Amino acid sequence: MEHQSRPRRRGRPSSTRAQNAIREAATRIFIERGFSAASIRDIATAAAVDPSIVIRHFGSKEGLFLETVSVDEGLRGITDGPLEGLGERILERLVLRSGEEQQRVFRALVGAIDRAEVRTYFEQSANRHVSQPLSQRLEGPDPELRAELVTAQIAGLLMKLWVLEPPCEDKARVERLVRIYGYALQVLIDV
Amino acid sequence: MEHQSRPRRRGRPSSTRAQNAIREAATRIFIERGFSAASIRDIATAAAVDPSIVIRHFGSKEGLFLETVSVDEGLRGITDGPLEGLGERILERLVLRSGEEQQRVFRALVGAIDRAEVRTYFEQSANRHVSQPLSQRLEGPDPELRAELVTAQIAGLLMKLWVLEPPCEDKARVERLVRIYGYALQVLIDV
């Protein structure tokens, strides 16, 4: 938890409490409503502080969003393990074993992608967790380009499943999807 | 042109003129600034009408957006021609031969994707022009699912090239990309 891992600043306990309350309210409201529909005012009300306090601590709605909504945890180590079968394993983890919160976070991020800060964060996370570690392990020609294209394939699938379509209840269909699309990822991993 | 293809309504010439002026201003401003940063007020000012006129004719900012910003032209017939080599041909058309306006329209649409109307439009266009015509032509198992996954691959690549990254000036790199990613599309077309 954020408030346990950071040393508490002496003499400013109420400020720390306010920040934690704002973080908690913002995480919940951004994930529930998406970026556009969440207002600083609503987050401030839920955190029982004045909106000016939110701006003083986090600068802007974009700043608060990027401090509270993160895809990093869901992507960490996702390219680990043998290259053989990696395409399918990446999709199993993302598509079959991700929680609803991870899906909503992705949806909130894509929904705010016309903000430059959000775009930069999105690209940097994808590079750090997928493109870069994968490109270092690929053999054959164009390893960097192939790794970036695998990342694009993944983003396209998550757009389809988590942003554009309603949740799919048909498990057999989702498993077929993981197998078929995993094969398309694998051809760029193997060449 | 919009104002030439529609019969002019008798007795309401000024209304038609206003609508055309609003359409032209909206197309330009949405493409230049994206959905969020474009305001009804700015569009009304550019069209020399009152903002209430914009709302009366188009209902909402989302409504005006979807009436003026369209990906249909750029996608029409994109799955035509022999299935052999189709993956690469789709990408040649989209990546190598698309104009800057098409890229900006896509970017504006993705930037507004947290609006349900925009999401629905985006998905319907992709279905109408890519998934449906392709699935009708595919042989082998799961033609519908494979066609939808090709569409997801394409969306992921356009996200990368047109939304997340600055324009790539390195033509050799873009041509390699079309060849490599075209191959990944083709494996889902051929199975």
C-alpha cells in the first residue's frame, strides 16, 4: 500500500492523509467512470477535501490519473520463460487470467489517450515490459521491430476484448482465440 | 461534396447553409485538435453561427463528430482481391498509401473512444469493412473469429503508427514492417 511504503513526513500528517484519501478516491472513480467522466470535483468530494488541494498535490487531472492508474503490475515479467509457446502464454496471462480491474484500467487509459501524458505513459509501459525485454531475447533478423510488432498485436487484441466489445462469456471461444492469436504472435517471435 | 449530393430543402436555405458551414468547421477542427480539445463553441464561431444552432442540428458533440469524421472511405474494399498476399496488401494500402487526413481521423476516433457512440461506430466500421467481408471468404476452421482477429491486428498496428508514435520518416523500416506484419496477418488468413 502506498501509505505504508513511504516514510511519513514529520509535521504534515494531515497532508499525507489527504493525499492518501485522494489517491484512493481517484483510483476508484477513474476505474469506475473512465478518465473523461471522472471530475476533479467528484474525486475531491469523495476524498473529503477541497478541489484546490487535489490540484496542489497532483498538478492536474492527467497527473492524478497517471499516479493512480497503472498497467505495470499486470505486464511485469510477461515475456519471461522459454520462447517456445511464448505467444500463447502471454495471451493466457492477459486474456484468461487478468482480473476485471486490469481490464478497466486498460480501458480508462485508452479512453484518455488523446492526452499526450497518457500516450507517453502507455507507450513507455509497453516498451519497458514487452518490446524491450522481448527484443533482447529474439533471434533472427529485425528483433526490435518484431518485438514492437508483437506489442502492437497485443494492444490490438486488448482493444478488441477490453475496450470495444462487451465481456465474452463463452469460455471455449476465448480459449480458441488465445490459441489462434497466440500462433500469430509466435510467428513474429520465431520468424 | 455534402452540399452537392443532398437536395436543398425548399424554404430553408439559411439552415442548409448553416449546417454545411458547421460540418466544414467541425471536420477541420476535430481533425486538427482531436475530440476532447475541440469545443462546440469554437466550431460554432468558425462556422459563424450560435452554439445553440450546432446543438439543434447535430444534437451533441458526439453526434457532430460522427457525422463529420469517418474512416469508411479509407476502409472500403480493403479485403478485396486474391487471399494470397492479402495481409501485405491490406497493410500496403493502410500504412504506405494512406493520407495524413486518414491518420488524423483515426487518431481523433481513438482519442474519443471512451464515448459509447464513438466506440459503437468504430466497431461497426471495422466489422462492415474488414471482419465481415473477410470472414465470408476465409476457408478452414473459425473463419469469423480469424477475421475478427485480423481486424484486431490491424487496429493494433494503426494504434502504434498513428496514435502512439511520431510519424516514421524511415521508408525502409516502414516497408520491412509491412512485410513482417503482413506475414502475421497472412497466417490468420491462411491457417
